[in-house]
Amino acid sequence: MRLEWLEDILAVAETGSFSEAAERRRLTQSAFSRRVQHIEDHVGVALFDRSRKPVQLRPTTAEQRDQIARLARTLRQLTDDLRRGDRTAGNRLVLASQHALTASWAPRFIDTIQSENADIFLKLKSANLDECFAFLLSRQADIAVVYRRIGEEHPIAANYIETTIIGRDRLIPVFARAHGARLNAQFAQGEVPFIAYPPEVFLGEVMDQIVLPAIHGASHMVPKVETELTLAALELAANGIGVAWVPATLARARIEAGDLADLSAGLPYCDLDVTAVRLANQATPVEATVWEQLSRMDAPPGATADEPDID
């Protein structure tokens, strides 16, 4: 049973007239009548009671009217999906993004891409740094958007990849304003409660190699919770569990709302490049378009290389 046949049956059922149904289906009445006769010949039974005015469905057909309507809707949707899928296949691009960037930068660069190229379909994979590179090298992603310490290179041979800096962010220490007195009391005792990252993930390495060694004096760093997720670290800091070092772009709205305090005046921070990475000499037309757009992006609010605001 073809979609156009189902729609012909429904047109007669809804109008009660072969002439009106023919007009709705944009056919001459004689052409429409021949097609209805062809449908009935194909099915092997009469579908309409032509002896009555308006024309009515025969009882057996009437019993199946709801199913006919459902089938027509399903076939229309299937046709639309197949057509859209064919268009999407040539304009599809997979982006791999570090978790923190997925939450802070991804909405903005996706909006930038699609505002200029509405037909591009983007699939966004959120992962840790190593997974992002694994997706890229295994060609499960076309472009990876990841952090990099300033002045360093990515841990992949330069001849395999192409990298462009699309902005800068800053890893800053934040804590709940509502629990500031408690934190100050712990500071006075020489303790800094903090949210740790696993040492094997990128921000864990940044903490171990840059942030923690920069804390001088008698301060004793006390890890309270360990998590891979920056969004979880942010919420833990907002609930007064410990100081969390999170990207400024991720924390800026909470800082401006007064929920979090930026402690960069007294605790170390670390600037980070935000980079787009792709395999060298592998660009498709859609990848080249997206790459060019990413290369000329401006940094979003909260991403800065200037001195941080002092609260």
C-alpha cells in the first residue's frame, strides 16, 4: 500500500465527495476515479459505498480508518526522515569536547557555526581530554575542542594534527560566599579544603603540576572530595564543601550572581588556551567550513587573559 493511496482514501472519507477529494489531491476527477479504482483492484474489495451521497466508506474500510490515518502519518514521517537524513549525511560533523568546554563554550560555538550554516548538523561528544583525542585519532570525531596549557603542545605528534587557538580561559579558585566565615576560620588554622581532580585527567595534572606547587607558606591543602567533572566541582564549592578550581567561563555567572567568590586574589590560578584540533590533511568541505569559523571566534564572557577580578 502506497502513501498516496492511503491519502486518497482519507481524502474521500473526509470530504464525502470524489470531486472534492480529487481537487484536494490536485487531480482531475476522472484521473482520481481511475486511481481509486486501481486501489480497489489492488486490494481486491470495494472500499467505498458509491450508492450513497455523500460517498461513505464501506463498513470494513470504516473500521480501518484510524489505522489508515496512522499508517499515512508514519509513512510521511519516514519519508521526511529519509530526505532529511540524506541532506544531513553530507553536512554532518562530529565535535568532541572536554566536559568543561561542553558546558561553557560549546553552546556558543555551536550557535556561531549554525547561525552561518544552518544546514550543518553537529553531533557533540563530551569526554575527558584523552577520550577526545582517541575519538579524533580513530576518526570518530572530526574536530576536538580541548584545553591546553599555555606554551605547551598537545601530546600528539605535530605532523598528525593541526591546532588553532580559539580562545583563552582561566582555571580559578571559587567558594561559596555564604560559607566564607567558615573558610576563613580554616584558613586561619592553615588549612585549605579543596575539591580534587583525579591525577590522570587534564585538570588533575594542572592542579598537581601548577596550582598546588604555587601555594606557599604554612597552608595545608586538605582534599575533601575527588571528581572528574568540573560541573560537580562547581556545585561542591557552591555548597561550601571546599575550594574548587574551575574554568572562569563556567563560574562567571555564579560569581556575578553573588553565589560564588573568586579567590584568585589569594590563591593561584592558571591560564589555559582553548584549542580546536583536527587531523592533518583530512578535511572535508563541511569540516573546512567549521574550522574556519572556529578559527575566528572571539572568547566568550569570563574567558580572559587579563588579571582576574578581585572580590
